[in-house]
Amino acid sequence: MLDKTQDTLVIDPVKMNIVNRIAADTVLAGDFLFKGGLLLQGTLQGVGEIAGRLVVWHDARLIGRFRVLGDLYLLGQLGEATESDDDVDDQTEIECQGTAYVASTGVSTGTLIAAKLRMYDGAVLQGPFRTLRNAQSLPVLHGG
């Protein structure tokens, strides 16, 4: 029997304590540090760190090398648009310390590194994915 229940992803920036926003049609390029998460509705290009959750909205684009110290919600584009479905954006690498949620509208052409990955029906991972392994996940042996 086919399960017809719909798995939904609810985004509420206020409840998620996201305090920074880059509006639609805004393009920023450079080195960045966002404290308190980021709602990206425009284009962000460069390098940096987001201390909190990152939401990449439907028409938004994230390009470059960024570290997310929380969860990533990808509803838009991660990396440059490519000529074909086999091409990868080698200049974009996102490291997510939490869970990367790739929604049905999300497209990743860059490298995505995350502790956990959750994909929704229709999501596109065109670029590589690697599991983040940090020192905290390794067993600690105590001498005695």
C-alpha cells in the first residue's frame, strides 16, 4: 500500500530566532560573519560564517565558501547555475554543523558537507555531499 502522507517543511524565521536578512534582489559579495542566523532571499557570494540557522529562500542563491553553525534549509540554489545536469560548481562549498534540509525546490551544484542530510521529494543534489565528522563524534577513551 502506498503511503500518501505529505512530509512538510515549515520555515518560521521568528521562531527559529533568525535575526539577519538579505532581501530579494539584493546582491552582496565579500567576507561575512552573521550572528543569529540568516534568512537569504537575495544573492550572497564570498566566504564567511553564519552563527545560527541559514535559510536559503526559493529564489535566493548562495555562492562561495561558508560555514553554518546550525541547520541549513535549502529552498533555493546553492552554487552557480551550470550548463548541464552533470556540471558542478567547484567554487562553492558549504559546511553545515547541523542538519542540511534540501526542500523540493532546492538545488545544490556545489559541495555540501553536513552532519546530517534530509532531502525532500524533488530536491536536486547535483554536486557532491560529504558527511561532516567532527572530534565530538569520535569515542573518547579514558585511561585508568
